[in-house]
Amino acid sequence: VRNGYRGIVIKYLGQHRTIPVIEDTRGLEYEITQAIRLLVREPLPVGVMQGHGSPSPGEGLATLRGALPHYELREVDVAEEIDSELRALLVVNPTEEITETELRRIKQYVMNGGSLGVFGGTMNVNIQGAAPTATAVDTGINTLLAGWGIEIGDALVADARCGNVPMSTRMGIAIPVPYPPAPIVIFDDEAQEHPVLFRLGQAPFFFVSPITTSNRFDELHGQVLARSSGEDQSWLLTGETIQLEPRDPSSWTLEGERGPHTLMVALVGELPSAFGDAPHSATDEPTPAIEAPAQATREVRVLVAGSGALLRDEFLPQQEQLRRGGGGVALALNAVDWLAADADLIAIRAKNIEDPALDVPQAVTSAQEAAIEAAEGGDQAAANAAIERHNEAQEEWENKKLMYRLGVTFGLPLLVLLFGLLRWQLRSNKRASLEELRKTLGKKPRRGPHRGES
């Protein structure tokens, strides 16, 4: 008997990369491919706009940086000329104004052939404390995007098709409840053909703002990648301060502008300049001369999403869970890969995507609502009984999902096997019947010609 460690060492030209422990084979192909890429080439540089209240590679985007070791995420001061060697520039959830000079530097970078990813930039979401809130901010990012026919709205999209979060009741019981500010977006077949959403059935969009597009966007052959649910299922949350605390599902009302709302768009091509040389408002001071072509010198890529939560640490799983994939994780990594024109890992990553969540049965949701109502009313006995019913319904649902999973995993192959055995048996019986008939015919004496016959 020996104690050992199942690991892999990959060696190349005197260097090596190690996968210390292989717990299971899920995601192993992705890890091996990533290790080989790190051996055969240097990490590609990708810029992240620094300051303006945005997260940095060291704080806020650390999970993303750890999941993409084949890139070097660099903080970039957009007040200075941006290095054209960067494979892409990420603008993630700014909450402070981006000056005219900085916008022109970003425009200059794109016109010189750089790719740009904009994630949020119109809402400041504060999730600290028991009562998270959101307020609108004017960062100026829409000044850059308007030239391409894109505008990010100063509101948040709520959707009845959403994730669950725990809600504390007055008795201290945490009950999971639907949370409309966290829409679950379903991607259609056309959208799944795009590399950013390759084979993604769905993904969560936390605290996402709506995007509107104009005829200019259509003229540039832009593509809408993500939308919220229809008019009876999604709406806008607006106001000077938007209250985002989890609450009784019945208290979320469809009062704002109805959906569907666009949540993410993409542009590809030799794009024209985002805006002219004149200041974007009459009060702006003259800006330094920043030379930039009127049209991109080569094909560039622009990705605009209404939420910076897609990339932030708070909304991505822990590092050890990243290899198992998931819609939100794959979308974040695919977005950076596509912007950097380095999409080799996207197809491999698609193999690790989790199956879409099933609709929650009525028995689970009704017990959940009864528990909330009893807890808010102070009836502890009724709340405990409702929670027990909820747990029983949840357990029954989990057992049903297990049966479905076993049925698909083993039932379908068994049906194919039984069909094959039936066909084999029928053919064997037919062969035996033919053999018996041949033997019967072979035992009969041959009748020769009668006398006098020729």
C-alpha cells in the first residue's frame, strides 16, 4: 500500500507547470490546455481603467485575474496615451466622472485598433449593510458610446425570472426568496453562436442597467446578445435612491417601463470615431489635441454590458469553484477572451457549463410564501410548520430531479440496449425459422420423371 498524489507535471523547454491534485476529470482538459498555453507563450496584456471608483485587478477583480492566468491584467491611467500593445481595455463599473481628455484617450486607443469592454457605468450600487441601495451617476461613459448608437440607462432591470437570496425575518429566520434585481437571462440559439455566449443557455445578471440602441447601432451591424424577459415579466426600477433589500416577493410590483430590455450588445469592424473633436457640452473647457483616426485602422471589438457585477469578485464563485464552470463564470471569461481576440479556450470552457436550473415547483414556492407571511405576522408555530413543509417539498423536488437525472443517464441507454436485444431476438427467431424450413425441405425425396416422360 502506498500513499500517492494524482497530479500532472507538464514540461517544455526546461520549464514546467504543475496540476498538484486531480480531484475529478471535470474541467481537467481546460486546466491542461491552460497550463500548456502558459508554457509556450507569455501572458497577453489586458488593461483595466484605474480610478473613477472602479475595481482593480488587486481589489475587486482578483477572482477574474486568478481565473485568467494567461492574461496580465494591468491598471491603466486613461489620462495618458494608452499602450497600443494592450489586447483589450476594460472599463468596469466606474462611479466617478471620466473627463473629456480621458474619453478621448479611450477613443484614440480604439481608433488605433484596440478592443473595448464597457461593463456598467451609470449606477452606483451599494451592497454593504442590510439595506443595499442604488443611485444614478453621470460618469460620461455614454458620451463615448453614443457615437456607436449605444446608451446605458440610469435604472436597474428587475425580472420575475431571477435568482434567490436569503431574507431575514423578524424572528431571525433566513428564508430564500426570489430577487428580481438579479435576472436570470436565457440566451436564444442565435446569441449562443456568438463567442461570448458560446453554448451558454443562461446566466445571472446582477444589478444590470438597460441598454438602448439607435439606427446608428444597426448601421454598424451591431448584435444584441442579452435581453430580459417580456413585458409581463420584467420592468425597470427607477428613482433617486432605489431600495434593493430582499423582501416579500409580493411587494415587488411591475410599476416601471416594461421589458424586454437589452442588457448586452457587441460591435465588430472598422468602427468610426465615437465622437467628434468638439467638447460634448458647452461648459467643457478646451481639451488638448489628441490625434486619432476618423475610423479604426483595423477591425476592433466593442462589448457593452449594463452591469459591472459580471466581472466583480462579489458575484463570481471562489477560486476553487471556478473550474466547475457555470453560466456567469463562463460569460465573464469568454468576454475577456473575445475582446482579446484569443478565443481558443472558449470551446473547451463550454464543456464545463452547468445545466440550466429547473423551474421551482408550486409546492416549494407556496410553502416559502406561507413561511414568509407567518414570520412577518409573528406566528412562530405557523412559520415553523411552513418551513417544515418547504423543506419536505424541497427534498421531494431534489429526489425527483435525481430520478430524472438517473433516467437520462441510465434509462435511455437501457432502452437502447433493450431495443437492441429485441431486434437480436427477432432476427435470431427468423434465422431459426429459415433454418428449420431449409432442413424440412432438404428431407423430402426428390421426385424424378415418370416413365414415358422425357
